[in-house]
Amino acid sequence: MDLAYSAEEEEFRARLRAWLAAVLPTLPPRPDPLDWPARRAYDCGWQRRLHDAGYADVHWDASPTQRLIFLEETELAGAPYVGANFVGLLHAGPTIAAEGTAAQRERWLPPVLRGDEVWCQGFSEPEAGSDLASLRTKAVRDGDEYVVSGQKIWTSHAEVADWCELLVRTDPTAPKHRGISWLAMPMDAPGVTVRPLRTLAGSTEFAEMFLDEVRIPVGNRVGDENDGWRVTMVTLSFERGTAFVGEVVACRRLLGELARAARENGTWDDPVLRRRLGRLSAEFQALWRLTQANVSEAQATGGVPGAGGSVFKLHYSHARQELYEAAATVLGPDALDLGRDWTLDRLSSLSYTIAAGTSQIQRNIVAERILGLPKGR
Ligand SMILES: Cc1cc2nc3c(=O)[nH]c(=O)nc-3n(C[C@H](O)[C@H](O)[C@H](O)COP(=O)(O)OP(=O)(O)OC[C@H]3O[C@@H](n4cnc5c(N)ncnc54)[C@H](O)[C@@H]3O)c2cc1C
């Protein structure tokens, strides 16, 4: 494992830092966190700036180390995160880049990089979450089209998306992992109904999606028919490997803010709280080193992150929840004020141990793939 940065990487860092210092003061004010159309416009505007400055494809084409530097520097500078472009940039885009045909890459990737088109992820169903391979949304071939019917749930950003990376069952008679295909579905296709779901924090960030005989061209299938499970594993390994690294930097910044707030309001005098913040600081330091180790491993193995991403996701999601619990102690009654970012972030942190694979599932992956323990029943 080599954690040192080369001269070229340090130069990349310096150039990026200078660009961020020049461009961030010119950004418009951030939109209301509950207004998704406004958030889409803001996030896409930021993506367009990254594109025009030559940083748009950092999540795909740059080396894992450059990606790490990019995420570290943008977060330290307080730049916007990928936001509504999460699926396009970190799930569907890398999957199409790795598994799509030349024509598919040409059609779908440039608009994602320019911030022109937003994607959502239609994987989970009411009866298929952790056991994703049991999904039932069916696609029946009719000439050059699939006719798709079924229901998806927890589809993040569906309300503002142009495209959906959709998992469908194309062979109901095959073993469950072998009868699945990966399709790109236009969200404005007849038969698609999106019903937003409201979170505890009041945000309609995800939705139920009902599909009633939606016609999708066969040419929108990425990978072979019935090979969608393997294609999906490419997507999920990206998600668990590098999708969260910017957030560790964010946590370390938030912890600094919390320690300052504690000093100001006197809660710092409580030795139990100080120990708690100290332990969290060590935890995020360790997570940052783990991130570097995972990136270094991905670099050595050709870019696709391995099961180390599950170790990271497991620890990170619990540590971040603990950070917000500590924040509630520091902020006292203010922690209940829904007008504060801290409060909204604390509420949404409850989802971290569920989204992108629950903690139990991450433990199963660690047990089987890293520790070599037998598969659970
Ligand atoms: C904020 C957020 C955003 C999301 N965005 C999307 C999205 O954009 N697109 C999408 O498709 N999905 C999305 N999801 C859905 C997410 O992927 C699922 O919620 C997750 O996979 C868990 O599935 P489930 O909710 O059906 O729970 P279940 O799978 O029903 O699990 C229920 C409980 O059983 C446990 N469990 C299940 N199987 C096992 C096992 N084998 N061993 C031990 N314990 C087990 C789980 O850990 C959990 O505690 C999102 C979820 C959240 C919270």
C-alpha cells in the first residue's frame, strides 16, 4: 500500500485549490434544502462549472488518488457536493462507462458530465431491499421494446430525474440472480407514475414509482439480457467504495464546529462530553486512513473498489450518527429547531445505516468476503 502523493498529484491539488478559491465566492446562495427542483438547478449549475473547468469526469477517469484529493479539497473548501447528480455521477455513469456500448456511452455520459441530465436509481421494491435479487418488476419483450410493469420504492430524486437505472426481471423461470436485466428508462415515458414520499425531516427526496406497461427500447439495456445482476454489482461496488469519502472530511469539519460551539456555550466543561468528542475525533481520523487504504487498494487492483468499502460504510454510518447525537447534547433545546442544518442532518443521519445496504448486510459481506466465515442461512 502506498499512501504518498506524487508530485503530479500535489500539482493537481494546488491547481484545484486555486480554482475553488476563485469560483466558490461567485456561486449563488444555496437553495432551500426541501425544494428539490431548486436543488436540482443548483447542483446541475455546479456540475456545469466543474465540467467547464475540466473537473467533471474526476469520478470516472481520474485515478483513485486524484479522486480522493478532489473530494478532500472540495469538501475542505465548502464546495457543493454532487447532490441531485449522485446517481448519474456515482452509480449509473460509472456503470455505463464500464459496461455500456460506445453508442450508449456517447448518448448518456456527456449530459451527466455537463449537468444537463439527472438520473435516479430504481432498484428497491416493497418486497426486495436487502434481498434485491428477489425483485419482481417484469419486462416482457415485444419486438424492439420491453414492456415493463411493477413497483419500485425509495427512488431517490425520482421527482426531478430525467432517467432511471432500472432493474427488471426478464426471465421469471431462471434462478433469481440470473433473470435480471439493467435498463435505462426515460422518466417521462407513458406509464411512469412518481409518488413522492416525505421523510422525517419533511423532504420529498425519494418516491414510490409505479410502472404500468412502460415501453423501453431494447437498445436501452446495458449489458446482456439476464446479465443485469453482474452489471448491478459493478454499480454497488462503486457506491460502497468511494461514494462517501467526501463525507468523512465533512464529519471532521463538523466535529471542529461542534467543539467550538461547546467551548462557547460551556458544555465543554463536561468531561463526559469531551471524552465523547475526543473518541469521535479518533474515529474519523481512523476512517480517513481507512479511506486512503481503500483508495490505494482500488488503485492497485485497477480502479474497482473491493469489500473494504463495506468496512468503511459500516463504521462511517454509525460514527456519523454518533456525531449528531453528541451535537444534540451540545446544542440542547436548539437541536430540536427544524430551521437548523444540524437538526435536519441529524434526522437524515438515521437513514445512513439503511441506505446503500444496511449495517447487517455490510456485516454479512465483511464476515463472508474478508473474514472467510461461512455464508449465513
Ligand atoms: C435515504 C435512503 C435512500 C435510498 N435511495 C434508494 C434509491 O435511490 N434507489 C433504490 O433502489 N433504493 C434506495 N433505498 C433503499 C435501500 O437500498 C433499502 O432500504 C435497503 O437496501 C434495505 O432494504 P429494505 O428497506 O427493504 O429493508 P429489508 O431488506 O426489508 O430489511 C429489514 C431489516 O432486516 C435486516 N436484514 C435483511 N436481510 C438480512 C440478512 N440477510 N441478514 C441480516 N439482517 C438482514 C436489515 O438489515 C433490516 O434491519 C434508499 C434507502 C434510504 C434509507
